[in-house]
Amino acid sequence: MTSTQISDIELVNVTKSYGSNLVVDNINLNIPKGEFVSILGPSGCGKTTTLNMVAGFHEPSSGEIRIRGTNQVGVPPERRNIGLVFQNYALFPHMTVAENVAFGLKMKRKSKSDTEVAVRNALSSVHLEGYENRFPKELSGGQQQRTALARAIAPQPSVLLLDEPLSNLDLKLREAMRVELKEIQEELGMTFVYVTHDQEEAMAMSDRVVVMSGGVVAQEGRPVEIYQHPVSAFVADFIGKSNLLPVKSVEQSGEQLKLVLKGGLTVIAEASPSLAASEIELCCIRPENVQLVSTADCSGNTLQGRVDKMVNLGAHIDLWIDIAKDLTLKAQIPVRRLQGVNIGSEVVLRVEPNAVQPLAR
């Protein structure tokens, strides 16, 4: 971002405390125009409090919250030019879809003609043309969600804040709405800030993910970067499935690391420029990066083990493989690669060095 560009949202040293309870701890965040950013984390990590401070429902204890370059601390929510979509869509049951979408515009005393145009455009953006005269009870869950979205975007806010808006939908509808929501955001070119505890939602929709833990930003970056290169055990464990294996000692040779695990097992990993060998306490191996191989095909890191448990998930089977005393490796293997493998089978595993991620605890 050049010096002439202004972020849509900027948090500068933002802290929020309730008495002695520190909920958000000195976070900094830049969100440029048109980006879909998810704030992701477990319950109590500070993500919703952060969103509420951007919305103006809570004031920070210290720091600045800027929207389009202007500090909003002390500015009430209705004057911040933001749209809001919540988990509970809060549609008025006695109003039609069009009346619900027009509500915010009427509160801003827009003319009847301007309101009609804005409502029509908003409903078109969320693919609800023809639903203008229906009432919320006549809509599916996905249609209600899109009505709430249309109501939020009709006044043309600078940014849209979304607090777990898909959590009340069933799984299939939630997955379909992820695709629709991202398409709508791209068509509008509007900045979306999305709060969720669901890592799949965040990974599926976001240009950038901000992972929070204990009131601080644990890691931020593109979804693929965070998934492939977590910076901590917390991020590795929270984002996707992972094997977190304790490392007893480390030997470095050039760009390679030899990690000694329990039972004297060793795996080779690539050195990390941001992590000294002396800081490494764990390594992360994603289950899908564990391959079953024959004894004649043993390049890369090779481990042997015994299958302890199998769970068939349709396209793939999850295996739990004992590779040493009190050390189990989980593997995700396509069904077609598992012929003749059963509980108790002795197997040979391979993991490429670039799939072994060294971590500090």
C-alpha cells in the first residue's frame, strides 16, 4: 500500500478492557478497500469485541479506529457509514422484503425515488429480484440472510461488518452461501469484515485471515499462507487438522533441519528464516501430506507404523498410525490407495521435507 492510499479500516494500538479483564490487547490492523477480511478465532479471543469497536457499539480503552482515514472514536454508529449483518438477521416480520431493505434509507430520510432505486439495486445484487412483496416467514434461511445483506448494502456503506451471519443455516446451505457471499462482495467491490469461529468459512471466502487468540493477533495473511505456514502451535491446531509432534532436539545443516522426535525417530524439514533452531519445540504435519508407500519407494522422510484406528469419510479414510510409543500420526488417505490396509496393518509412510513445519510452542 502506497502512502497515498488510505485504508478503509485501520486499527492503531487498539486495546479494550472491562475492569481488570483485558479483552483486546494493543492490536494493529490495516484493511484496504475492496478486501474480504475474516477475523477468526475461538470464543473469548476478542474478535467480536473488535468488530463491535469498529461498529461503534463499544469504545476502545485506548488507540484509534479509523474509517477511510478518519478517527471514529467518539463517533456514534449511525454516523460511521458502515453496514451491519448479524447472526440474528433481525428482519421485521410485519414488513415485506422491500420494506425491510428500505428501512435504513427511510431513517436517513432518502427520497422515495432514491429509495426505490437503492432497494432495487440491493435486491439485484443479492439475487432476490421478484421477492420484493414477500414477508420474512415466506423466505428460506438463505433468502432471509440475503435480505439482511441487501438491507445492509442499500445505503451504500463504506464497509460491511458481518458477525457470524451463516451460523444459523444448515451445513449445505451454509456452504452454498459462502460461495454466494464471496461473489456478492466481489461484484460490489465493497470491503467486508467477517467475524467467525469457523475456519472453513474463513478459508473459503477471505482474501486475508486475521487469527486472534487471547486478545492479540496470532497471525494474519492469505488463507493458503496461514494453512501451509502457521507461526505457532495454536494457529496450526486451530486452522485445519494437524499432527503436532514434540521435538526433542534439532540439528541444522545449511537449509535443512534434522528434527529428533520421540523414540529416536527423525524427520527432515526445511529451515525457517524466522525461527532459530534453538526455538523449535514442535513440528506440524498435515494429515493429507502423509503418504502410504511401499518399502521400495522410500524417498523423503520415511516412517513405519501400525494402523490403530480407521474412519471412513467417503472420498478418503482417516488413519491413526502408531509410529513410536505414545506417538501417533494421523493420515488422510484417498480410498483408492488403501487396498489391503486394515486395523493392525504394518505400513510405511512418507512425508516430504517441505511438508514438515517447525514451530515454537
